[in-house]
Amino acid sequence: MIEVLIVGSIGLDDIETPFGKIINTLGGSAVYSSIASSFFAPTGIVGVIGEDFPKEHMDLIERRRIDTKGIEELEGKTFRWSGKYEFDLNTAQTLKTELNVIENFKPKIPEEYKNAEYVFLGNIDPELQLSVLEQIKNPKLVVSDTMNYWIESKREKVMEVINAVDIALMNDSEARELFKTPNLVKAAKEILKLNSDYAIIKKGEHGAVMFTDNKHFSVPGYPLEDIKDPTGAGDSFAGALTGFLAQTKELNDSNLRKAMVYGSVLASLEVEGLGVTNMDFITQFRIKERFEEFKEIVKF
Amino acid sequence: MIEVLIVGSIGLDDIETPFGKIINTLGGSAVYSSIASSFFAPTGIVGVIGEDFPKEHMDLIERRRIDTKGIEELEGKTFRWSGKYEFDLNTAQTLKTELNVIENFKPKIPEEYKNAEYVFLGNIDPELQLSVLEQIKNPKLVVSDTMNYWIESKREKVMEVINAVDIALMNDSEARELFKTPNLVKAAKEILKLNSDYAIIKKGEHGAVMFTDNKHFSVPGYPLEDIKDPTGAGDSFAGALTGFLAQTKELNDSNLRKAMVYGSVLASLEVEGLGVTNMDFITQFRIKERFEEFKEIVKF
């Protein structure tokens, strides 16, 4: 039985960084977030692949004991993204996006997924996010993410998703763009007005912040000297956050704060290698160790 | 007897923000930092003014019981800076800088300042910072700041200052520029290699980080919805940090971390008003209250 249901993209990525280039690597928001979630709770993934999806990629997902019944194979090619990071590694320059099979994807949630209590709507077309939500019976917690691409092309639908979820999560630049303000506190307040209980804003190397009506929590970025590839950091953050909350089964301020830190732990471990592959080597010991390091970093 | 000696610029600022414009307002690195320091320890200021320096500005400084014996009046005009902030308030666009009397300034430290144990070398020509340092007898702690202007025009002297101090403090963009790396951890390590015990990097709305050989501390930015004017935030941070360390008289990890938080407290209170004037209304109660808020913000 899965506890966490994750929907998002499953793709083949070509990634170029100053430290190297990898092609045809396993990628996509659902992949990074499911792997991160799987360290905390039984996780199922919903997404679509094409006929060209390599078996070794599916093997990696299954090695993490992620339930793959929700992965549908359609005729045609898998979603592809290629991006390039410049020297400062801060923002990816998208070189190419091929939607391929995602264009005709209508998520059908397997019967046994419908009772999942924790749901992460990873970055994908907001209409697909909404259609997943309609099929879930009685979720305890729904977390959403989005991307500038959807903010620019389907702003109203992005708003509808935020309106329907408990925790709306996005990048700082996306929050600024969505609510047309440079001030993140103002943007967070707009998210809360849209009926979302929590607004979480990811700030890359500067960590992440969570806002609710009367509380504010901030987790710093982990001081990494060697970031190899930032791809998937935000998805790893979101997956670990949702997975940890599923593990605790209780949504309160203390668990939410810890979930933010576990999110940061997984994100910081993930960016230490190119692509998704080094997530294969993350252990519970390293997660625990880095969690304790975060405590030291903010202690005063 | 002063405990903290602060050197830096004293000036007249014209500041334009989306929320208003003020002209001929009291400004300068030594002014913001002395006022912030004065909440924690007896502070003396070293700097230069021209014949046009308004009496009410001197009154404001003296109201904070800052020792002004180190302020020299020279023939000519006071240093002037005018800057403009766009909508996002992140970086000031310098419209005009007139060095005026600063050009011929040779700091002469009053005899009774020479035993000051805590020294902050605020942003000013690094050669002036070094000449101040030569005149101090036996400081326990020296903190330095700088600015992109000096990094670009007197890089070697900036390095010499960092080499001579205990805590080198600068903005993230300055650290990146000085050591030609986008990675702040790498930049901080370069600072430490230059014989400075601590590297503190200010990151504006994202807070500040402190690096030593084997420890790392991070303080978040205070979530301000209404930043009126960021001018002087970094100087207020540095002044409060130095002042608090002078108050505790003991340089250890715990006090340094608290000093970083008090720095952030003063910076966050200062930017809530235009110019320096609202620092006149900061109280010990508000400082304590915001310090406690910072505890809540990072607790997990």
C-alpha cells in the first residue's frame, strides 16, 4: 500500500554543466520527488513514458521500492528536456523541451492509489494536476509545485491548483512572477489568501521559507562547495517534505519544520552529483547526519 | 571611555525609493554602524565632515551618546552620495558620489580612542582603514567591511585589510567579485586563507552566513513586507555585531552567533524607514523582541 502519491513528469534529460555533460539521463519532477519521498514512506508514482524509455531507468526507480503501477507507457517518445548551466549554476538555460507522450497524457490513477493520504502534485501541466486531484478519494495533505512555463501559459489554472491544495510550494522567482511583486513576504501572503494553508518558497542556494497565517520558518541553504548539478533540487525537496510528513502522520508546526529540513537535506545530497544517479547512494545514515548538521548551522 | 571605535564615511545622502525621496539626509557607513553599535556599548566615531554638515545631523549622532571627538571638520564640502532603488529594492543604483573632504582625509585617532578594544573598519578607502589600524594600540577584535568600488580600484589594499583583521565582512556580490568565484563557500575559504579568523558574508534579504575553519552559522533574513530603504542595512549589521561583541567581552562561537543575530535585528529594524532617521526610534525592547523572533524563525 502506498502512502504517498506523486504525479509529475518522467523524462530523459540532457544536462550540461561546467563539470560535465550527461545525456539520456533519467529525469523529471516525479522521478526526483518520488526517489526523495521513498526514503521516508511507501511511494507510488503517476506519470507517462514512451516506448524508448530505457529499462535501466525503470530499474533505478524500482530499486527504491517505488510503486510503478501508475506509470503508463504510450506509443511514441518519452518527454525530453535538455538544459545547460553556466558557471554560477544558479539557473538552468533550457535548450530544448519535447513534450512527446506527455501531450496526450490523461492520468488514470490506479484503484489502489486512490486512498493515498499524501499527495504531491509535481511540476506538470496544472490541468493534469487538477485531474489527478479529482480522482483521489480523501487526501489528508496535498502539496503542489509549479514552474514559470505554466505561470506564463496557464496562470488561471496554476491559481486553481494553489486554491485546491494545503501546501503551495514554488521557487522565489516563480512566486515573484505569479503575484507580480519583488517582495516574497507579499507573494506568500497572496498564496495564503488563495486558500492554501502554507506557502513554501524555495530559494535555491539561500534555502527555503515557510509562511502560515501567523508563523514563519526559515531553513538555510546547506553550504556546498561543490555543487555538481542543481537539476532536481526543488523536486527532491518537495518529495522528502511530503514523504516525511506521511511518515509522521501528523501535520503540526513541529513536523512541518522538520519536513522543511529533511527537504533541504535531500536537495543538498542530490545536487552533489550529476543527474539523478547519485541519489542511488544516499543512505539513512547520511540523511540523519546532515539533518543534525542543519541543527548546528542555525543554533544560537 | 569608548569601547568600540568605528571608522568610515560620514555623509549627506540623497535617496530615492519607490516609497519616497529624501535629500541631504544623514548617511555614511560610520554613521549607520556607530548608531547600531551604540545600543550595545560605548562607541566613538572617526570620520570627516565639511563645513556644510548640518547641526541637526550631529545632534542625532550625539543623542545616541556616540563620542564624536574623532569627527574632524575640514574646509570644504561633506562627502555626498546619491542613490536610487528600483521597485525590487535589491541594489542601489549610485547616481552620484562626491568624495569632497574625504579626499584629503588622514584619520588621526584621538589619544583616548587608542585603547579601544573593539574596532570596526567601515566601508571607506582601504588605505584609510589600514592607517587607523596602525594607530590603535592593542585591539582585541578588528572587523572590516568593504565595497565593490574598492575591490575594483584597490584590490591589493582590500586584501591587505582582510589579512590584518579578525573578522572580514562583505556582501555576497563583493565576495564573489573579490575571489572570482560564484560559490560563496569557496569565497569564504579564500577569506580564511588570508589570515582572517572569520568570514561573514551578508546576503541582503537572504540573511548572512559566517564561516570559520570548521564551523558554519547561518542567520536568515527577517521577513519584512515593507522594506522602505535598504541603505545602511549592512553597516547597521556590522555595527551591532561589533557592539554586541564588545558588550560580551568574550569572543567565542556562541557570542559570535548571537552577534550575527543582533546584527540582523538592527539591520531589519533600520530598513523599515527611509534613511537613518528611524534608528532614532529603536528601543532596547524592540531589539530584544526581534531577537526572540529570530529564535522562533529558525527553531525546529
